[in-house]
Amino acid sequence: MDQAMESTATIIASGNLATHQRTINGVLGQLALLEVDDATAREIFGNAGLPERALQEPDFPISLGQELDVCSALVHLLGEHKSPARVFFAARGRMGIETLGVLGMAMRHASTALEALKVCMTFPQLSWGHSRMIVARQGATTVYTFTMERPVLRDATDEHIDRLVEYCLALDVVTSMRNIDDILDAGEPPLFVSFPFPEPADWHEVSDDLPCPVNFSCDAACLAYPISLQDLALPRANPLVYRSFVTLAEKLSLMLAEDISLAERVTRWLWAYTPPLRRGEIARQLAMSERSLTRGLRSEGTSYAELMASVQRERAENFLRNGAPSISDIAYRLGYAEPAAFTRAFKTWTGVSPLNWRKKLVGTLYSG
């Protein structure tokens, strides 16, 4: 059955949840859902160019590319016999609007479902989604449609990219279903869920415990409800609480908390991109001029160059410690034009070449 939206549908809202700026909390939620142990999580973070400390800092900023690198590793972790759709439907009882933090609380206490939807679209970097979402009204039915640009990952096969897209779409659809259920607090199941990929071989493991029909090999990933969002009042509407959480969402989205030093904010943005952002790009992220950025860092006893060298060194050591990437691959990931330039920089930081650093580490491990 074709569940695609009819041409008479009226678009209520649309937006791209796959923003390039986001916090790491969405990744931490995925690790918890998939019950990834700490050692594996540290290795995944290291290979994605993220510091280990990010595991303990839910507001740590990352880029969409880094999140997709983590998602790619989690797809590998699932293996060939566990489909993302089956895994996320089975785990939906452990999902909920609370996982969105201040954004989720603002949505829950909005006056109407449409207002809650607009809040989500206003702060997509706090939603941790991977899709472009279009919400349309067809009579008394509301249809959410999710589409995702096919990501480009270095050395990834087409088959793996297909699995990654399936993973991200299934995650976005199932989490949205749970969020809507929490917002409405009405126990109203969707009319249907549809996916643009074939039914997984392990789908029978959850097919007897579904909230609604789930259809595969459809035109798009969709989620449909037998209600209109236009004027639907929410049961937990509270204007004061709503405004409080919207204010917090604004502050978090700007990453301008007063208790975080300028050097720490710069360091976080350097960690958020591989290779790191340039000085001017960092200044734009922090809504200041390059001159103000330089003066501010100097007043804290540091500089952009020193902070970048520190991040690059730790990131390089993480890559070398994990063993898999070649020296040329690490140089590429860190933004160096050629391996020799990376080797010279690494020797400046540590006094030894990357290859000798790795050999020394391996020797220490074996001797221990």
C-alpha cells in the first residue's frame, strides 16, 4: 500500500534536523540504547576524533559528520543479523521526550502541538536528528515525512551506507513517535509507519508487539497520526515553564554559558570538527570578531594556535593508540596536506615521530 502524501496535503512545518552543529547528548543516548560498554565507546570516540572526556559531558559540541562516524561504528557493532528498525522498535520503551533535555521539556509544556513542533524546528541542533522533516495535514490526519541525504564516508561501501541510512531513518522515526506520544499524553497510536527499505529478516522478533502497522519498501519514511496538530492543545501546557525552558534552549544552542571560559569554548569547537575550524570560523561560532577572540584568549593566558595544537596532539594520539589508521590516513583526517607535514608537527609536540610513538606504545603494552 502506497503511504505517500497526497498532492492535496497542506504543509504545516518543515525543517532540517540534520544540523551540522549539535551536542553529543544524542550520541550518548544511542550508546545507552544499544548498551555499548565503556571500553568500546572510548574506542569509537577515538576513531571519530572525539576526546574520551566527551563521554561525561552531554553538552559537548560535535559536528554532524562526527555523529555519523559514530553511527557508522554502531552499525558495524550491530552486525549483519540485527536490523536497526527491529532494534529501535524493541527499545522504544526506553526512549522518551526526557532524552531531549531542555528542548523536550519546552515541547512538553507548549500550549499546542503545533507550538511544540515549531520549538523543535527552531532548535534543531538540540534534537540530534539526521533527517529533513516535513509535517503536512491531510484532512484530520497529520503525516511526518523523513528524508535523509546520502552521507559520504571515506572507505565505506555502498552496502554500509545503505545500512547507515536505514539506521538513521529508523532512529529518527521511532524517537519521533515516542516524543509525540509523550507530548500528547493521550495513548493515541499512529495510523501507520512506513520505511523506504525492505522488511528486515529479523522483523518477526518485534512484529507481534507493534503500536501500529509498519510498512516497508514504501516511497518514504513516514509517521501518520489520525489527528490535526493545528489547534490541538497539550495536556501539560504551562506558559511559564515553557518560556523558562525555551530560554535555556536558546542559551544551550549558543553554547555561551557564563561558567565556561573562552578557552574551553574554543577548545570544544576545535574538537567538534575534523579537521578543526580556523580562527575566523571559531570567532563566527562564538559571535565575535577574530581580534576580540585573540584578545580574550590572551587574557586567559593562551592562544588559538596553542589550543589547536593541544587538540590535534590528543586527537592524533587517540588515532595512533587505536592502531587501525595509517599515518597518511591520520594526516588526512587532521587536515594536513601531506603526511610529512603531520609528522613534523607531531615531532614538535612529542619529540618523536608518529610511527615511533606507536611502536613505543605497542612495546609498552606487550612488556606490561
